[in-house]
Amino acid sequence: MSAFTEGTLDRRHFLALLGLAAAAPRQAEAIELTDASRLITDNRENGVRLLSQQGEFIGARGAYYGPPVPFAQLPKHLIDALVASEDRRFYEHWGLDPRAMARAVWSTISGRTQGGSTLTQQTIKEIYLKEHSPIIRKLLEEPVLAPLLERNLSKEDILFVYLNRVFFGGSAYGIEAAARVYFGKYARNLSVLEAAMMVGLLPAPNRYNPHRNFELSRDRGIRVIEQMVDAGYVTRRAADRAKAQRVVVAASKSAWGGVYPRSTQLGWFARWAESEANANSRVSGRKGTRTVTTTLDLRIQAAAEKHLEQALRQNAEAKQISEGAIVVMRYDGAVVAMVGGRDYRRKEFDHATQAKRQPGSVAKLFVYIAALEEGSTPDTEVSDAALMLGGRPVRNFDGRYRGDISLAEALEKSSNTAAVRLAMQNTTEVREVIERLNPGREVEGAAGDLALGTYEARLVDLTAAFASVANGGSMVMPYAVLRVQDSEEAELLTRTRPTRSEIRQVIRPQHAEMMRQMLAGVVQRGTGRAANPGFWAAGKTGTTTANRDAWFVGFTQHYVAGVWLGNSDNQPMLGVSGGGLPAEIWRAVMIDAAKDA
């Protein structure tokens, strides 16, 4: 029913317009307040909902709104608890409770905080008036808008809007989000005591948060049940049964401004995806709740989390490892899994996209590409003899020096002396290859630094460089976002595949194929044998001085992945090399990724 009727404008509508002029909600819809579904989404707090590539919910950053729960699916005991605790005369009043309102206004004027607003007033406040002056809001705005809302919506609609909008703490807005955050269940399945605890949160969500103080939250819920008895909604016997119900609070899935119901380890990927969405969509579209559909594959993500966690749990103490990271992407750079460290709740720093570490022998990829581009082939011979550089010996990892060997064998054995000789012959070209495969990356250092990987690089960039080899030489820019929609579901960003003419070739296809076969030899016969998954794979190991960093980066016919292990404080690990634990983790993840690929 519209606030405007055909013909004349009645007295209540006239007063409403006067109040609206003072309240000045900027949305034209506020004048009518007739669409309950629209009111649920209007003027939401800023936040990002993140979906996997299959459309599954993976997390939220900022304000977390769950899907709206239809009134018919809201438990009756939840409604009863809300009315008994927050607005006992809700079904009798027309939007205002004059006595309670007078108390609330007086408490505001006198500098104290006291309730008194009806649920109708609270609904109006939640949607349009939260940032307005409390005195103006309670004296002028709510007294006008609350009756208007009551005129246009049913009591059921008002409860529907309120319960799907109100803040329950823990970044959760609306009963569905709160039920999932605190109890790991759907709102429709809340028990009487759980529903009472939810209602008990409303006056002070942070204080009564069951993740912070379960006993205080439960006691508050029991008081709400007593209010239900006083209001006649439950009998004493039913109340006693409800108070004895067993309540299990779900483990907190909140961390660093986000909520991740499946796993908090998704936080690194979610932050990276949100940053990409912000960089590629207009600022004006960031109001309210955006929905970002990502490239994440939950199946592969779960495998990456599991295998890294197991490896660190079993080896952290004995081998003195504190951190690790994994990136898995498709050949075009679509990141399908990312783990940025051991525990996102403990540390939000991302070792996959933020940390810059020495790549060690993984950097030989660029040296050998440069050699191929300068006319060498995998069969071209290079000296693996002992070598002095700057008055210091260049040492091979295994301590062996084999004389003249082919480029393919030198890469398989990860010969440092051969790589340094190649880099000395093509220093400028090696640096150019590194910068070509990592746009915007300027590399310092002489031939020895380039060959032995003593400069700094990010795991995500090294993985992308290997992806360029895997896909036949095309440029790869890692990405996480497929689509961004604003709160009205309008498209802010949609990623489309580039045409063939738009794809930049950074390695000639023949050189990329040579590198693919040489890197396959590393896995079949060389330092990367521990990474062999039992089907075709290629890659490169890397270990830095004193075992401070250990890497394996490689690819199969479907995916490219990088694994790094080390310590945030750059302390040495004990006996961890790229061909050991990182290669084993890589193998386990790739075997799981290949299932149903």
C-alpha cells in the first residue's frame, strides 16, 4: 500500500513528509517504505561477499550478511523471544510506545543510555538513521517514520526486515549470518535457548558475544527466557526445559575483519581477491554489500590447506620451520588455491603474495630461457667444472663437479657452476627475461646473483613465470576475480577471456616447449624426483644459503603450483631443501588436484 492515495493527502501523510524533510533519507524509497525485500538490502554496511568459481559462499569481509530468511522459516520461539525482550507491546502499538519513548528521550538528553524504542523504530534506525543525531532521531525522525512504516507493512514484514538486518556482533548482520557464526547452523534450526541467546546479544553484541564469554551470553539468554515466561509465550515447565538445553558454540571463523565459515585459512585469498576487486572497479560501487565471484576451487584449496598443515605439524619442531605458503593456478593465471602461512588467525601477513624471499635455484628458469633464446638447445654442452667467482668458490649442492654436460643434465642436477657460467655469458638477457615474465619487476645483481637466485621474489610471481612456460609462452598475470556485483546485483566488473591478438607472447613457443621438457627431466631424473606424482609433471627445486628458504615450483598438464617453506624472521631451517619437503607437499597437492580435473 502506498503512502500516497489517490486524491487528497491525509494528515498523517502531511506530517510524514514534514518529518522526512528533517530526516532527509537520501533514498526516494524511504518516502513509501513499502517493499520489505528492498528494505533488507537498502543502505547496508559496506562489505564483500566472496564466492568460489562454482558459486559457493567462501567468506565475507567487512559486514557479513547472510541470505534473508523468510518470515515463515523463522522459528516461532525466536519471534517470541524478540518481542518479549525488546518490545512487549509490539502487536498492540502503531509504531510508537509513548511511555517508553519518553523514557528513552529523557535518558538521551540526560546523557544516559536507555532503551525504549519499539522494534519498528529500531528497524527504521537500522536502515536509515544510524548516523543521525540521537536527539533529532528520537524527537522527530522516528516518531514520523515509524508510524509510516507500520501503515505500509504488516507486523510480520517488520519482524522479517528487522531480524534480517540487525547487528548481532562478530561482523554478523541478520539472524542467518549470526546463527552460522555462533552455532554453525541455519537460523530455522535454532533451539529455544540458542534463539534466546541471539536475542540477548542485541543490547550489547560485543559484551554478550558467546565466543568471548559463553557463560555471560548463556546467562543473558536465560534471562530472555524468563521474559518469555512473563509475557506468556512459554510455560514455566517449557522454560525450565529450554534453560537446560545443551548449547555448543561453533569455533570462531572470524579473523582480521573477515568471516570464513569453511576455514579461516581462506583469509589470505579473500583479502587478495578483495584488493583486486577494489583496484578494478569504481569507488562509487563499493557502497553496501558487493558480491565477488572468484577463481577459487574449494576442492583444491582444501587439499593445499591439508597438506601444508600436515607437513608443518609433523616437521615444524624437528626441522625448525614456522611458515609455509602455496599457490595453485591454471595456465592462464587464475588462482584456484592459496595458503599464505601456517595460521591466518595468528598472522595475516601473506607469504604467497606479500613476502619477498630469495628464490635460490628456482631462478635458474630464467637463466636457461635466456640461453635457449641465445641459440642453445637442451643438448648444448656447458661446463660443470669447479668455478671461482669474486675470489670465492661456487659450490654445487651435492658437492660434485661433472665437467662438460648438456644443459638438460645441468638443470636436472641443479648445477650452480653451469648456471653461473650461462648467466655470465648472457647477463643482460637473463635480467631481461626476469623482467619480461614479471612485469614491473626490476632486478639488481650480477651474473652470480641472477643464476643463484640471491635477489628477492614473491611466490605468486614465480608461479606465474612457470605458468608462462607451461602454456607455451603466453604472458601470465595472476588473478582472483571473475565478477563483481554491487548491492543491487549490477555488474561492476566481468572478466572476459582475451582474444588471441590480445595475448602477449613472452617466450617463443619452441623455447617454452624445450623448457617444459627440461623441467620434466628435473622431476623424472633430477633434484625434483620427490615431486613426481605418477603422471606427467615438470618443475624446479630451490634452496637458499643455510636452508633459509626451500621451494618447489612446477606444473602438470592442468595446474601450475608453487610451494615455499621458511621462517618469517629468516632463521635457517634444519636440513630442509627444495627437493625434500616442498617437493613432497607439491606432489600431494597435485595428486589431489588431478582428481576430477
